[in-house]
Amino acid sequence: MKINCHVDPNISEEHGELWIKKMTPAINELLQKLAQSENSLWCHYQSQIYPIQFEDIYSLEVANRDIKIYTEKQQLTYNDRLSNLKADLPNYFIEASRSAIFNYQYIDHLELLDNGLIDVVLTNKHRVQISRRNIKNLKKRLGI
């Protein structure tokens, strides 16, 4: 990888550009360190990379080898394993299943399904199904 670094004390604002073929966990880790932010994830959407604040994330769901990040109006992708990310998330995230986590601050309502499972419907109309093993945890976290 070719890297250029220009030091100019006269620039008004520091900035950087990164041209990569593929987002990898190593590049994601580098971006996290560069941003020095514990409160955001560097996600990609249509060949662009954006920092997404944790409080703006509605849900995270495993899809193939990536994580789909759902915000109010967007669906972005994050390259890492959900198990690696879980420990870094704030406590307002609840594990719905091994492959999904959601922000309980954005719950619109809960829907009891015919098979006894529960769907969480978020304010952006996205649905997250709670696994049987996590129903008790959901009820405890929500105080019901």
C-alpha cells in the first residue's frame, strides 16, 4: 500500500483520504484509532466511509461476513464480527439473538407472534426478532 503524508502547519483543518480496494478489519481498526472516537463506528455505504455515532444506530445485524448497521434512514455496512463489537457497545444496546443487537431507545412497540416469539418494531419500522433464549433478558432490561 502506498502512503503519502504531508505536514503543513499552515492548513486550516486537518483531513485525510484513504483509497482502498476493500474494507478490512485492520483498516477499520486504523480508522477507529485515527478518529480517536469511542462513540462511533466507521461504516461504509456506496464506496464511501462514514463515522456513525452509537446513539444514531438503531440495530446491528449479521449479513454474510459483514454487519448491517441500520440508522433512521440508512443501511450501512461494517466489517467485523458482531462478537468483537458487542463489548464496545454502550449499555442501551440489547442482544436480540446471536446475529442481532438493537438500541432499546428506538423501540416503537413489541409484537407477540403466533409462534410465541417477540418482534421488536423500531421507530424506523425495522423489525428485529428476539430469540427464545433472549426473551427473559429483554423483559428484564425493559422492566416488564
